[in-house]
Amino acid sequence: MKVQRVLARTVIFSVVLSAKAIAYSDLRRYACTANAGSDAIEEFEAAGVAGVLTKPLDLQSLEKFLARL
């Protein structure tokens, strides 16, 4: 019984997240990561991320990144 309730909550949560994703699908997503490898950036882009900012942040990089928005 307890497992069924957990599964039901998981399904409901997944449906709510999917509905929210559809509702906000026109929003661009950006990532900030310490993993600056080209493979990681390609994975972000494949996931639909519009831009990736790598850490450590410096003011010049942040200004360039924000100017492109």
C-alpha cells in the first residue's frame, strides 16, 4: 500500500513537471558549471541549453555572456 502511494505521487509529480515544462517551453535556459570540458558543453547544448557560462567566473566573461542575452 505504501509503495503504491509513493508511485502515485511520483506519477503525479512527473505529470506536473511535464505540464510546467510545456507551459514554459519558450523560455531559454542557461547553465553555469565548473565542468568546462567540450563534452560537457555539448551535452548541455544537446539538452537544449541556450548558453553555458563556466566557473570560475570573472567579470569580463560574465559581462560578455550577459551582453549576448
